[in-house]
Amino acid sequence: MTHKIELELRKFVAPEFVFGTNARFLAGRYVRNLGARKVLVVTDRGILEAGWVSDVIGSLEDEGIAYSVFPDVTPNPRSHEVTAGAERYRTERCEAILAVGGGSPTDCAKGIGIVSANGGDILEYEGADKVSFPLPPLVCVPTTSGSSADVSQFAIITDVPRKVKIAIVSKMVVPDVALIDPVTTTSMDRELTAHTGLDAFSHAVESFASNAHSPITDTHALEAIRFICDALGSVVDHLDDLQLRGGMMLGSLFAGLAFSNASLGAVHAMAHSLGGLLDLPHGECNAILLEHVVGYNFDATPGRYRRLAAAMGTETCDLSDADAREALVGRIAGLRRSVGVDVTLGALGMRREDITELAANAMNDPCLITNPRKVTQADIEKVYERAI
């Protein structure tokens, strides 16, 4: 036996999901099967223009299901958008929610469901296991191969007055059904394909290194790394290739199943802080931070990082820990640069005078709990310094 089997108690939750070409057209059938007569469709303007909402609405009409479209979701969804969506859900007397889009519409849809079922303001549910009652039925049609919000226990919402992103973690927010259709990702341009792909990659890396990992999450995380490393470098230059898009969608799915159950680490805590304070793209922030955080964490669990390197095709068996760390960090940086993400946080607008506040906010993020190495605010500030 190569690896010692870990026998600590671990739970694993996942929605029902359907993967494959044209899965989006099953939305109406699944909403009907969940018993809803009217559904709130949560999306954004870009997805509307791409035509994926029309496809989903057509499937609702085929099943005789009424609907109301809520398209007012922005990147890094705001708490007031959740409030507006919940009010629309109430006044339209909807009985289910259908999210069509990437992580932002899906997280907003989860927030709408939380408030609709539990009352109050979405910001009251920050943290782990604060949601008491199940959401209304939630069906998701993801259109990016990155966030994996369609299969996860996480919802990320921006608290605008405080300029922070809050993380809501609860099995109550796991969707009922995810309809995972690689075709929907063909409307992403090269830049968004790279950012979302590296977001999925960071999910896989952080969940594998997480101190809450398990044999089940490990299997999904390593498979995600293999799929993403095989496809990402090519798909950015062949945006209509469904085989490559399918590989990325599978990688994102496996990564989502891994991080939903093993959680994440310092990369996401720091990226959430950046997104809240400076409204920066989440996937791009993850991509820039990942190599620096891996370098910081490596000595806490070198064996796991060596296995991760092997999944990327970088063997470290004959290397010292220091050399293995440099090899892995270099490989991660090379993957990022190979798809055109070659900027610093400073180039995105982060200033050195922001670092103290950013680090303080990151220290309050629940993702830090499962980081493999214990961190202080001073440690976080140093990592931000390296990435600026």
C-alpha cells in the first residue's frame, strides 16, 4: 500500500448532477420534478446576451412552468442584490430558484434562497452552519468552468458598506441539481477562460492541501488537477473545442466536489479580501496568489505537495524539500503565465497601504481554518507583499 489510509470521520455532500452536452435543456424537467409551478431565474446581463437563458426558459415553457427572470447580478454579488432578488421571489410567488451563470449568479441565487427560507438579511448568515432551514428547490446551470458554486456548500456575498466578502458555509446551500453542460462555456473569451480555469485549479490545490482533506476529496482534487493541466493550456487558443471545454468542465466539477467538502485555505481568504475591498476578479486574484501561498505552506505538508506536483507532471522524488518546493512553485507560475495571466496585484490596483487592511480582513475568513499551516496577520502581509 503506497499511502496510509486516513480513517478520521469525514462527511461528503454533493447535489444530484447531470454532466454532458445539452444538459441545460433538462432544466424544465428538473424544476417540474421538484414540484414547482413558478421559478425565479437568477442570471446576469452577459449570460442573457449569450443566449443560455433563452435555452433554459424554452425548457421551462415546454414543461408549462411559469417564471420570472432576475438578471440584476453583478460580479462579486452584493448583499443588496440578494435583498432585491428575495423580494422578487416573494412578490412573484415563486416556488423554486434556477441559477444560470457562473459563480456570481449562483451565489446570489443561494443568498436569495437563504433569505427566502430563513428571513432577515443575508449578512446575518456569515460563517459556518448559520443557516437553519433548507432553501427552496435550487437548480443550477453553470456557464463557467471555474467557480463550482453549482455543487458546493459555499456562498460568497459582498458586504458593500464594510467592503468585505463574506463566506457562508452550510450544507443547506448545496443545490438540489446541477446541469453541467460544456456547451455553455463556449461563450467565454480567452481571458475569462483562463481566469476561471485557474480558479478551478486553485480549488483543487487548496482542497488537497487542506487539513480537512479525506481520501474521497483527495481523489477528486488530484483528478481535477490532471484534467485542468491537460486542457487549460490548449482551450484558451481553441475556445470552441468541446473536448477541451468538457475536460475543463470535468476538472471544475471534481475540484468543486473536493473543496466543498475539504474547504480551502489562505489563497481564498486573501482573494476574498481583495474582492471585497478592491472589487477585483476572483479567479485572477487566486491565480496570482496561489504560487506564493504554496511556497509559504509547503513545509507544513511537503508529502502532499509532492503528490500534487506529480499530478501536474513534475516529479520531485529525488529532490530535497527546498528544491521540490521551488519546482512546484515554478510549475504553478508557469501554468499561470502559459495562459496569459502575467500581472501582479499591484498592476490590478492593489497598493502597499492597502496591505494591513487586506490582511486583517483575510484573518477573519473561515477558509483560513483549513489552511495547512497556521498563519498570523504578519504572515498574510508578507504574502501580499510578494504578490504586489
